[in-house]
Amino acid sequence: MVRPLIRSLVGCLLITSAHAELDLTPKPSQYELDGVTFKQLAFSDGSKTVTYTPPRGWDYSGHAAQLTLQPTGKDQAEARISKVTLSQPASFDQGTVRKLVQEVMASIPNGTTNIQLVSQEKNPLMIERKETFLLILSYNLYGGAYNRSILFLNRGKEQIRFQLTSRQADFKELQKAFLGSQYSWQNL
């Protein structure tokens, strides 16, 4: 009698934990503070709701694994928030950092020249008291100069990646807006 009950409880726990991963399909939502209505995006994370406020005026679209943001009036600029499943919880130790740098360098499009690692920084910001790691690259592609930043955040067996790619001329302004918006995450 006890064993079937234990199996049933373990099965329920496994089902619950299997669904406790972040779904980045955006659902518009809003909240009010001191009489002012603010727009934000809501996401499902098992039984809780995660919210995020993108930079003002940026368009968005997404699906379960990725949210894409497009700054208004800036061609050849795009931000992506995506998730990667990890085999086990990770930290930003030297080995992990080295692998992330190699992975990011390898992800630059074919035909790219003058690839340079501009900076790498541990914890340029904390999101919901979780550590982050930021990489910024510069490169040339088809005669244009570009920058790409990727901010990594580990949350258990998921890694959230906040990537911005734009022309170098627009990068500083867009990076400031994109990184600033990361402070708005709730329940991440």
C-alpha cells in the first residue's frame, strides 16, 4: 500500500519538475503603480509567472525557446533572449568561461573578418540575485562593422542568454537600453 503511494508521489513530482522550465512565448500584460499603467511581457515557468519589461518602443515576437526584440528605427539590430538546457547546474568558473568564449567566437557568421573579443566581465549586473557573465565582440561582415554582446545567466539546469547584435554605430545606445531592461525581470 505504501509503495504505490510513494510511486504516485514521485511520478507527480517528476511531472511537475518537467514542466518547471521557462517558456519564452511572450504574453502582453500590464501593471499599475501610483496610477501609472506599465506594459510588460509575461512568461510561464511551471506554476509561476515570470515578467519582463523590454526597452520602450522595441517590437517583440517569440516562441517557447526564444524571445526576439527589434529596436524601432534601427536596421540590422536585433536582441534575442534564449534558453539552453544544461546537463547540470553550472557556475562561471575559469573552465566554463573559456568554453563560453570559444562557443561565442565560433557562432559569428561565416565571412566575418577582424573578430575581436572586446571585453568579458563577470557580474556586470545581477538579475534576481543570480550571477551573470558578459562577453562583447566586434567584427566586420560584408563591409559593415558590428558588435555583439551576450549576457549569460545560469538558473539551475537552464542557461538564459541575452544577446544583442547591431552596427557598431548603434551599439552603445542599444546596449545601454537592453542591459538596463534586464533589471525588470521578476520571478526569473
